[in-house]
Amino acid sequence: MNVSRRKKSIIQAVSILSITTLLFGCSNPNEGADNKSDQDTLTLAWPRDIGEMNPHVYNPSQLFAQSMVYEPLVHYAEGGKLEPFLAKSWDISKDGKTYTFTLRDDVKFSDGSTFDATIVKKNFDAVLKNKALHSWLGFISKIDKTEAVDKQTFRMTLSEAYYPTIQELAVVRPVRFLGEAGFPKNGDTSKGVEQEVGTGPWVLDEYKADQYATFKINKNYWGPKPKVKKIKVDIIPDAESRVLAFEKGDIDLIFGEGAISVDAYNQLKETKSYKTTMSEPVATRLLIMNTKKKQLADERVRQALQYGFDKKTLVEGITSGLEAPADFILPPNLPYTSNLNVEKRDFDVKKAKSLLDEAGWKLPNGKKIREKDGQPLQIEMMYDAAELVQKAMAETLQSEWATIGVDLKIVGVELPDQVQRFKDNKFDINMYSNFGAPYDPHTFVNIIGTDGFGFKEAISAYPNKDQLLQEMKDVLKTTDETKRQKMYAEILPSLQDQGALVPISYLKKMAIYQNGVTNFKFAANRDESPFAQIGIK
Amino acid sequence: MGVYILKRVGSVIPILLLAILLLTAMIHLSPVDPAEAYLSAAHIQPTEEVLAQKRAEFGLDQSFLTQYVTTVVRLASFDFGTSYVSGKPVLDEVLLRLPATVQLALSSLLLAIFVSIPLGFLAGIRKNGFFDHLSRGIAFIGASIPSFWLGYLLIFFFSVQLDLLPVGGIGSPSHVILPAITLALPLIALYTRLLRTSVIETMREPYVLFARTRGIRETIILGKHVLRVAIPPMLTGLGMNLGKLLTGTIIVETVFSWPGFGRYFIEAIFDRDMPIIQGYVFLAALLFIGSSLLVDLLQLAIDPRIARKGGDRR
């Protein structure tokens, strides 16, 4: 090939490459900035599509988005206080069965229609059409009758007393209120709604499945108007991509539980270019020891395992301060959970070893694992393989307990497998976290006392288990506030002291936002959106 | 030849039936009850009553054989059932997201073709030259960097540092550049090297030497004799990888927030949304089988002796 031919072929190749580049690069370089927010719009990243804006359905609808559009009768405020909301007051009959709500008279739906007792009843009746689906929420299956007494009075009669009713009315779904125009002809909202008409501060403005959703202010909102005019939710499924979009400035706010990795959170925090904040504890991370298993049936072994690891170092080391070491099985900021008298079991290797010796698990000469009747002290712990914190904690416990002569096998499983194995009682130790506000403590004691959730079986070696189970049933029916407080003060410490439920850490929500974002504050309700008072400078 | 084609097309049916058998077995092999997974994903504590109701609704209370036959009949009429999670027909969910996936896959395929043909060709005709080294470098990177990592690197460099391209999403042509490069790079790596080898081998063929001795111009030899002969094997490889390309979008779509079906599939796996998983796996199987069939038929068109050889074997 002579020189001119060679040049020609190179020129041809370069031209082809240039055309390719042009073909794919024919864009406005500023296009990437189209997401950048202005002072009126708060843009946040969320891992999943917001789902259907229907107040009466579950997955894949996202709780935070449902709570932006639809509102409850009762508001769950800090410290577990239940405040009036769409209902300005309520009256509970002495037998604890009849609830009479006086509704606010200044509330309108986003389409201008009136919020009154008739529409409240219609929503309740739509929910009750699918009673079985919603029966996980205790009061739903106990509703006997609903009445619109007059325009501002709604009455609900239960078949038996159930104290957490008011607390359960504060949850995000399924009892929030859809306007008349939203109802399908047959009244069954479980298959979909006609329009997303709610009383909340926001209305859905634009929506592209799996891409984004924007919410604008509800002009008819009865409460204080939000400070920003729009909320844009960008759907970014990958946590690292969320961080990159935030760093680029496309996103103003990332919040939630495990919204980004611990490392990424701390890295962004250390740059000091952004603001970061953590919520109050929303739930407790627990170890559930299955007392049906021979090794764990002995309380001394369960206690030894608690003395056998350094909780503070474990939690701080693994979560870098994103979670706090937990002393109680439920966070103390929930109702009836503070000032409980529980035995503290701090890191004490000597005590752990002596308890194991006492329980008959001796360390044979030259061996590293304790034995009893020729059987080694082997215990298996399962964890959610997708959750890095659980994995790291399981690994740390494995090495900590090895020093006291316990052979911990750790098994990473997928979350649905973990739930299933827990329910089927096929585990030695499981990692679990409770529901949090506004579900606990009543939901927690309810599932512990119910067959088929794994807990009832797990605590089966407790000598006082029958009494405990009865108390857990009774506490939900108690109408006397003082008695209820007393009962929880007995149930919760007893569950914890006997060592099958071991508190590890308090889970918290994280938030990271650009410097211009002001007044960010987490909602007390774990599932609610925190946008009410946010502003942008 | 007609018999060969009929036989080849007919062989697709048992493969599909086997695929559906595996799909049905998937539900039974998994330790997780889809009804339960659905309820846990919705933060509902499942009661026995609602579990039984959901199982009946999903058809999980029927025998394995009934489930298998029902699935075959359904899929034969392209009825993929209803998503457990959204309650919408699977086909609607697929059709809503498939265009985005096809757009990404096609862009990557075009990019792979436009880059690997000139690069592989230049690397072949100039062995150990600049383009050969370049192709070797690209092949090394393309084969060794995982897609998600490459995706992050590209986003970090082009979006965060240089602010040239969007981090993710869909909408303008600029949104497709980074995901297409991420998805195309392993293909470019593979096809550049394939074409290079093919070009080098063709250049050694006697007819190329003969053409040279006849004094034919080098550009004509390279264009008419070498490239035309070297490209078909590469295209065959491309065809065979079509299915891989579409399924490969799963990770890229997640990293680049691309609203395609691959990403939706990941969510379906976490939710144990069996109809979506079955629909996706069935479509992927169809695509793999279809593209392999297409390649066979293409090869037959190029070389009709294949049918005779096939006949001899039988």
C-alpha cells in the first residue's frame, strides 16, 4: 500500500468514527441540567416508581407519595402523641367500642368538593369491601358499623374494645380519604381510582412511569400552604447513581432508610458541601433467638451470647454512627416504651464464659469450640444477604462469639426467604426489625402473640410464656390508660430480660440535602413525607 | 432445503415447552410463597385468610400439572397473565417498558457495529499497528470491567466532573450516550477482535495474493475481497448475541435509571412477582431461540450446503 492510499484509508476510518460520535453526540450539552431545580421546585430521588395514587391499595404504591395527597383523621406526632387532624376531636364510649369523630368543617378536596361524614363513610366502606386484605391492621376486622350521623359527625362501632384504633387511624394506608370524583362506579377502589382527589397539601401534576412524578400545591388546601411550589420525584433505582445525581446537583434531597450506603453518606457529609441529618430512632434492629433450638433453650446461653459481644463497638464500627446502640427492644420514643426497667447486659467476656460453663457447655482441652454431651456449640444465624449492615454484623458476631467458644455459622438469604424461614421456625438466630411508628408497640406485641409469625415459637421456652401471651392479648383490649401502661411495663421487659429478643441498634432515617434546602424535618410517622415545611433559598 | 427449514423451525416448539416447564417449576422450587412475598412487600402482616385468598387469586392452589397446562395455553395465545403487584396485565407492563429497552439495545448494537467494523478492520490490516494496539486496549477494558462499574465511571467523569451528559433518565439523544457505550463496550471488545482475526486470515487466502499479483489496487482488494469475506462471521456472532444484548440491559438500565423492562424485571424479582418474571424469562427465551434460528437461516442463505449436510446427518 503506498502512502497516499494509507492516508486515504486512515481518513476514511477517522470519518466513520467521527460520524458515529456525531450521531450519538448530537445533543445539547446543557440538557443534563434540565433537572436542576429552581427555587420553587424541590427535586428528590426515590428508588421506585411512586405507583398508583390510590389511598386504599398497597404495593407498588409508595407510602410517602400517598401521604402527600391523602390525609388521616388523626395525626401521629412526635413522642407518639395522637393529635386531631381531619377529625378535630373524638369521643370513645366507656366500653371502648364506639368511636364518634367530629370532623373539621373547613376541609375541601383538591377538586373543590366538600369533605364531610358521608365521604368518610364511603371511604371506610370501600376499605371494608376488602376486609381480609386489610385485616393485618387490627381495628379493621373489628369494625361492625360505620355511620354518617350528620355532616360533621362520623361514628364507628367495633365488635370488641381495641385501644390502638386511634393510633391505627394515623397510618398512611388504607384509611385515608379519596374525594367523590375519585370513586369508580362500583365503589370498589381496590381495582383503581378514577381521579387522584385528596385533601392533602399536594396534587399529582405530571407522571411518567419509572421516570418521574411532579406534585404541585393543592389550591384548596385547608392547612398551612407548603413553602415550595412543586415537588419533583426522580426515580433513580440505584443507590450509587442517586449519589452521583446528587453530587451533580440534579437532586436537592435524598432521604429514607438506607437511601444511600453508609460510606457514601459519610463521604458526602465530610465534604461539608451539603447538609446531613438523622432522624429519631424509627425501629430497633433485633436478634431473635429461637428458644425451640436445644442450644438456645437455656436462658444462660442466651445471656452469655449477649455478654459476649461489644454492642457499642459493633454498631458504631459498622454503621459509622448512622445507627445507635440499642438498650430496648422498642425505641423509647414510641408510646408506652420509655422508662422500662430492663436488665442491661454490657460486654463482659468473663461473665459470658462462666455462664456457658454453668450451662454445661465446657471447653475441652485443645479445642476452640465448647461442647456438651459430645455436641459442639454450633449456632446458625441468618441475615438478609442484600443488606450490607446485617452481613457485617453477622460476621462481627461470628468472630466475637468465637472467642467465648461459640461456633456461629452465618447464612445470607434473600429477604423473602428470610421472612419465610422465620415464619416456618427454621432458624437459630434471625435478624429482625420492628414496624416502628405509628404501628408499635401494639403491632409488635400482637405479632409476638400470634401463631405463624415466628415469634410465638421463638419464645416458647420462656417459663412465663402463657401468662405473657395472655397479657399481650389483653393489653389490646384494655380501655384503662394506666392499666395499659402498667401492662406494657411488664410485657416488654419480660420479653427482653429472658434473652430471646436482643436489641442491637436503633434504625434511623438519613437525609442529605443541598445547602439551599431549609427547614428539613423528619415526620414522626415512619411512612410520611417530610415536605410540609421545607423551603429552598 | 424446505425440509431442513421446517425441521429447524419445528425444533423450537419442544424447547419452548421445556422453557415453560422450568418457568412453572420455578414457583415450586422457590422456598418463598409468592402470595406471602407479595404481602410482605406491601408491609402487610399476612393472615391465613388473606394468604389463602391471594393464593387462589394467583392460581397457586392448583396442581403442578394444571398450572403447567394453563401456562402453556396462556403463553401460546400471548396471554402473560396479570402482575401480582400492580394488578395490570403483564403484556401492558412489558409494552410500556419494552420500547425503551429496545431503543437502548439498538443504539448499543449500532454503536458496536460502527466502532468495531472500522476498528477491527484497521487492526487486521495493520497488525501490531496503532489501531491494533487500540483494539487490544479496548478489548481488555471491555472484557474485564463489569458493566455497572464502567457505568459509574462514565457518569462520574462525563456527568459529574465535566457536566456534559445527564446522570440518567431518558428523553433526549444525550441521555442514550453513556448507557449505550456501557452496554456496547463488551460487544465492541469482542467483535473488534473477531473481525481482526477474520481479516488477518482472509488476507492470507490465496485469492488475495492472486489479486495482488494481478496488480489490483490495494483499496479494492481490501474492500471487495477482504472486508466482504471477513464481515459475515462477525454478523453471525452479532445475531447470536442479540438476546444477550437485550438481557444485558438489566444492569445498565438500573445504573442509568433507564425506564426499560430490564430494570422492572429486577423489581419483580425482589417482589417475587411471578407473572412478570415468567413473562420476561419467556420473552428472553423466545428471543434467544429466535435469534439463533435467524442466524441458522441466514447461514443457510449464505451457504445452502448446510441443508445438505444437515440432511446427511439425519
